[in-house]
Amino acid sequence: MSVYTELPLDEQNEDEQIITFGDDILSSFYYGNYSQGIQELIDYEVQPEELAEYLSDKAEECGMSESELYNGHFTSKLWVSIGRSYDTETKK
């Protein structure tokens, strides 16, 4: 599944700007549900690198830096943690 693919209409939340699978995953991480975010990456067959690229593209589309989106939540340290957790979970 692509992070750019739109969610089914009944799962979209325009108020929260959750329109695509990428938005859904990013939102899980941002709102503190780290394990759910990792599971969504696995369930949607999305690599952490793809999600990071999606965040970068979204920032560019909005004319912002990546650190301005999600109040700077997605730091390089978090991306490393996401990658490690993803690798650990997919090797089980």
C-alpha cells in the first residue's frame, strides 16, 4: 500500500487532516501511539523510509520545513527508533 493512497472515505478525518494512509500512520506516532504506528507500517506494508519521504513531500507541499509539521515531533532520533522497531517487529 502506498502512503499516498487515500483512506476509505469513512476513515478520513478532514478536521485532523487525515486523508491518506501516510497521514494515518504519522498521526498515530504524533498522538503517542507508537506501537500502533509500527503495526500500521507493517499492516500497510510501508517501509519507514517511505513514511519519512512522505513527511518530507508533505512539508514541501505546505511550504514548510519538516520540523514545522507535527510541532517538530519527527526528529532524526525518532526516525532511528521507528526503523529499529520496525526491523525488530518484522523479524519476529
